[in-house]
Amino acid sequence: MNLLLTSAGLSNKTLADIFIRLSPVAVDKAHVAFIDTASKVESDDWFVEKDINILKTIGIQNINRIDIAKPAKEWFSTLVDADICFIEGGNTFYLLHHFRQSGLIDEFTELMSGKLFVGVSAGSIIATPTIAIATVEPADPNDVHLTDLSALDMVDFEISPHTNDEVSLDSVKAYAKIASYPVYAIDDNSAVLVENGNVSVVGEGEWEVLGNGTV
């Protein structure tokens, strides 16, 4: 399993090219499970169609939208059969809540074996050990009243999307001082790539690794 953890999706050619290279099969044959659950509680979800259109532009022909808030019988087989799992952004707390409610949190990492995982914003944060970064202003509303913020724990770092685009670098630096893990602060043209276990920052934007977190 390789992971491409973005702030704003495939926002430039560099990220799109990496996506194409990492696809487990040719992109025109790839099946994408597009989890849009986090967007369901946003007042404006324009970014969903934007990301779907970008996928189509680079050659993806098979996109299946999944809402894990719905009964698993409606989407589980689609997720299992997918070559690529694309988790859209939105409300991070709502997304984690439904990973728990569906039971998916306990088996997701195993299900991703051999697949490409692509995250956007909340969809990237969910892959990390904790979604606590979503409490940094402008914080996501925690309308589902989560107190346990532990997430999928697929990587040994945290990620702050939209840094210097929507979230101030100073706020992320303050958070990183108390975080237990290193924090990758990326802007909307950057992403964290985990390829064969190796971590790097890719894209055409600006980024910093913050904190002295223990992992």
C-alpha cells in the first residue's frame, strides 16, 4: 500500500503524475472507491466535483462514490474490489465518527493492502494516528462530540493541510510543540507521499516538518 496524502487533491501536474505512476493498474482500467462522507456535512461541496473531474481528466473511467455513513452492504464490496481508495475532504470529526460506526476503522488498513490510498484534507488526516490537528483554528466543528480522536494510525506522523492557505503556520507550530508526532505542514500544492514505507514531500508548493515528536 502506498499513500498520497494531499491538502487539496491532485492540484498540480506533479501530483497528478505521481498518482498515475502509483496506480496499481493502468489508470483507464483502475477502479476508484471515492469516499465522500466527510463532505456530506459541509455547506458547500464544490470540491467534490472538482476532484472527480480531475480524476476523469487524467484518465480514470471507473469512479464509485461511497458514503460510509450508509449501511455497509451498500458499499463494502466496492471498497474491497477497488484499486484506489480516494478519501475526500470535509469534516474530519464526522469522517472519523463514521469510520467507527461502520466498523471500518478496525479492518481498513488490511483492506488497503495492494491499493493506492489518496487522501484530501480530512481524508489525509484520517490516515494518521490522531485527528487532533482538526482542532487547530479554523477548527472543524465537532458536532458528533468525539472525545477519542485516535484515527487509522497508518503512518507515524501527523499532517496539517491548507497551511498558509487557510490555517496559519504559527497556529500549526504551536500545536506541533505539544504533539506526540512530527507534523507535516503542507499547503494546497503539496502532499506527503509514503511509497514502499519511505516518506517524502512532493508537489509544487511549500511545506515544513514541525516538532520533535516521538513515534
